[in-house]
Amino acid sequence: MGNGGAMTPITISLPEHRLLKLNEMATRLSVAPEALVRFSVEEVLSRPEEAFRQAADYVLANDAESYRRLA
């Protein structure tokens, strides 16, 4: 996974249960959570547009459900 030059940091907000899952998965894979997120972003951005749209719809639907449960 080439970085194509300098990287710019970003900040994202995650529901607590997603952060726990991210940390658990990163631990199982022996990588930092930030590396797992960076890899995931690269993976999504390399997909054809239709596959990206399907993945985005899935994530947005899950986020909406998560926020409804937290409200």
C-alpha cells in the first residue's frame, strides 16, 4: 500500500461499540488501529464505484441504526 507522498491526519467519530470492535480486530491482526483504518480506506477507494456505493450504503444504514439505538 503506497502512500503517494505525505499523509494528512484526519479525525473521525465512532460509536463506542465500533471503536471496541476496531481495537479487537487490530489486536487480532497485530496492527495498530490507525493502520487498520488506513488499510480499510485504501481498500474502499480502490473498489469500482458500484461496489463502493454498496459498501457506503451498508455503512450508512448501520450508522443510522447505531445512532437510533444510542438516542
